[in-house]
Amino acid sequence: MKLLLILLLTTICFGSVKVGEKAPTFPLLDENDRRVDFGKFIDRPTIIYFTHNSCHYCTQIIAFLKRVHKRYGERVRILTINVMAKDSRLVKAYKRAFDLPFPMFAGNDPKLLKAYGINFVPVIVFIDGKGIVRKVVEHYILEEELERSVRLIMGAE
């Protein structure tokens, strides 16, 4: 009971990105330690994937995201944010380990984590072409649900 109360209070205190609202953006370090506002990449239907290097479930989802990238190409943007990374070191290690074809940012930023309500990973945020959050998945996702969510942000559902 105490654990449930703590989790509930943490969620209330941290808040979370809201479906139907504009996706918050922040300047974060990219894989070359350049500070970049990842919002400039939200110029089409976009998936923001919050992950970190030691999350086993997260690595399984990467395979699904790579297939989405292959299937939809530039019609859907995929951005990954490593919540443990403070600089490019962990970002580069993750990108190298999983051969990521899409951008990753160092996301150990309290303002970012609070705005998106990140208390754990994986978290996947689906944003339409106008920058509006359409769905947030705060757990492991099956490939079929990921595909439905991609169609949602592309306007097919």
C-alpha cells in the first residue's frame, strides 16, 4: 500500500505530458555533444522513445522501431532519448551497440524528465505532424500496438 501511494505521489508531483497538447521540447546534447533543441526535429509524425543503456525491454523495442523506420522512412521521425546520459558517452555506446539509424539525445535533464513524467523506461510518445501528443505508452509495447500508433499519428486511424 505504501509503495502504491509513493508511486501515485511521484506521478502527481512529476506530472506528465498530456495527450492533445503540444509536445514540450528542450535543448539537449546530441551524440556529438552539441546542444540541439530536439523540437526542431518534430516536423512530421514523430515517435519519441525514452530509454537507457541497461533496460532489457527497451532493447527489444529498438528492433520494432528499426522496422518502423525501414517501412515508413522519412514519413515518420524517430527520436530516442537516453535518460541516463548526461553527455555523448552513453549515447554513442547505445547507438553503436544497437546500430541506431535515428538520432539519440542525452536526456538526463530534470526539466525534460519532469515535463514528460519520466519515472521509468520504456516510455514512447507519439506525436502527430502538427506537434500534438496523440498517445503515450508507459510500458513495453507489442509491435502490433506500435504499428497502430504509427498509423494514428500519420492520420490513417
